[in-house]
Amino acid sequence: MTIKSLSAWTVGFFVLFLAACGSDVETEAEPEETAVAVDEVIQGDIIGENRFIGQVQAGGQQVVMPKVTGEVVEVLVEKGDQVEEGDVLARLDDRDLRLQLEADEAQLEQARSGLRRAENGKTQAEANVSQAQSQLRQAEQGLEDAKKAKNDQEHALEEQITETERMVDQLRESLEEGGATEDQVEQAEQLLQGLLASQSGGNAQMSAEQSISSIEASVDQAETGVEMARSSVTEADLAVDEAARMVEQAEQAVERSQERLDDAIIRASADGEVLAVEASEGDIVSPQAPFAQLISLDSVIVTLNVTADQLSYFSLEQELEVEISSVSDKQTGEVTFIAPSVNDSRLFPIEIELANTDANIRQGMVASVFVEEVLVEDEQIVPTEAILESQGRAFVFVVEEGTAREVEVEVIRFDSEQSAISGEIEVGDQVVVKGQHLIDDGDFVRIVEEV
């Protein structure tokens, strides 16, 4: 501090001292107090800021390639135009492509008609199975009824024979006793003989057996009908599967034709600015050569080149403050690339992606990138103005109960506003930051300002 500035401090604090003491003079002198301002000792870090100069590059360059070969019939953009993803850039001659699509659509309709016929055939085959099964059930029921009727007839005949035999026996006994005539006995015996003849193979029995045989043949025929109907369903299933496969193939052909027709329209592959248009109306383009080039406007890349010693300041996904010379506000960018090796200049390229929402950052602009560096970590920090030097030693004044105590300290690091120190001082102590040049160890002080 110069003598002139020291005198200014002296006059200023002398005025403060007189104002504090008042105009009345005590007969008994009071201790003189020097007015001071103080600040607290804190525990913390000292952060430095490194500035790197870089250049803005386009965030991304897109090459628009035609997807089909064809003649350009219309170009809708030119260099410098702003486009959005999906915007139409040009149209190609699509007459042949439209004809192919129409042919494939007709083929698809035929395939769908074939599928409908196959499905109808399957439905009819399934109905035939149901009908054949119904006929089989009817035949089986008829057979069951015929067998039951035959059994009932045989049972009735047996009962009739038994009853007739008993009647013959009774008549014979009655004949011996004189109660019945021989004619009555003979008639009963003839009736019994007729019944026995029917049981042993009469016409009625033969007719019943023939009826059952006929019905059994009908059952066999109905079972065969069911099997044939089921076989028809299996064939119909195969026909439906084949028709469905033909429909799928036809649908794929239509999709391919539609895609080729859509590809006859060249669209922007991303948002951006048209950097170049490589073809004009009447030109033949193909997927082997670019039609246009776009540069992205949504974001830009700031490129830096740093030394090996500076490389440790950067890490992937690190967020940094970036200032563009022609843009007033600082913006936050993200480190997206750190080169694993040096370039031809023996420096490491760094890339920082920066949002360009307003599209006001242009390629080639100069950018300043600010990277914080921890200069001192977890030390006692005081305002630099609190540190005094005398005869090669550094010290501060600590205020304790209205008294200034001189404490010698070791300065770990000087900075413009704050410095790191160590010594017999604790966090929370009040150090003098104004008026420190007007006091000595043990002086009485009065705090008029706390920073």
C-alpha cells in the first residue's frame, strides 16, 4: 500500500473514530477503539478458471442419397434453404413405378379372391362332415332300434311258446280226466309246433336278420362318408394355407412397389440447411451418387486443441460454459469427444456439443470455453485483503472480544479475492478486512461492518 493510500485510510478511520466517540470529552480518558470491518474464516476450495479458444463447426453433415435410379423431374430446394426432416427436396419420374404398383395390386386382388374361394370350400367341407356325422348317428340309431326290435320279438316268442306248452300240458291232463277233447289238444299242439317252427328259423326271423344286415351296411357306408368328409376338410385346409401364402406374397410385392414409388420422392433426412444440390431437372440420379448435402442447425460442435498437460481438465459428458464472440449469453455445452492420440500439431482435439436452438451460431465463429480447476482443496480461506506482510512474514488480525490479535499465518495460495492460509486460526474466526493497516496487536477495535 502507498503512503498516500495509507494516509487516506488514516483520515477515514480517524473520522469514524471521532464520530463514534461523540462530541463530549470525558474528564477520564476511555480506551481508544479503531473502527474495523471483518469477515469470517471459512473452510473450502479455491477454484480457478482456464479459458480455451476454439472454433465452431457444423453439428453434423448429412448426405442425401437417392434410393432409386430415375430422371429428376422437379427440384424444390436450392443452396441455403432451411429444411426439416421429411421435407420434399425433389421428385423423380415415377410412371413405370406406378404401373408396376397397379399390376401388383391386381395380382393381390386375385390372390385374395382365391383365398376367399378356398375358405368357402373349407366351410362347405366342414358342413359335409357335420352332415355325414348326422347320417352316421341316424344309421347307428336305426341299427340299435332294429336289434332291440328283434330281441323284443324273440323274447315275446319265447314267452308265447312257454305259455302254449303249459296250455298243452293242461289240456292233456284235462283230456285224461274227461274235461277236454282231443281236438282241443290237437289244436294246441299245432299252435305250439308253429311257434317252435318260427323260433327255429321262420320268415319273420329271417326278415329281421336281413333288416339288421341292411342297416349295418348303412352304418358302414355312413362311417365311410364321415372319413371322406374329414379328408375333404384336410384338403381344404391345405388349399386355404396355399391361398394365404399367395396373398402374403402378393402383399409383399405391393409393399415393395409402394416403397419404390415412395422412394421416387427425395426427402430431407434431417433438419438443417441445404449446403449443396448436386443434380438438376432432367438429370439421371442413382443411389451411387449424392443428390444434396445438409448441415444440422439444431446443434454445433466447438473444437479445441489442447496439450497433454491440459487433457486432464476434460472428461466425457462434462458440462462446460461456452461463450461465442457474436452471441451475448454464455451457454452450456457437453464434451462429446476426446481424442485418444495427438493430431499433426501434437495436440489433442476436444469436441464440445452446443445447442443452437435459435440457429444464431454459425460455422467458423470463435468460441471461448471455460474450464474450472481446483487450485486449493479443503483449506482455511480468508479474503486476500485480510493478509498483511511485514519483514518477510504474513499475518492477519483476529478480533476477539473487542481486541485485535495478530496471528502469523502461512499463505498456501494467493488469489485475487480469496487466499488459502494455515496457522493458529480456526474456521469462524473474524479477521479484519478494513482498518487492518491502522491497528497493532492488542489494540481495541470496534466492528462497524461485517462482510
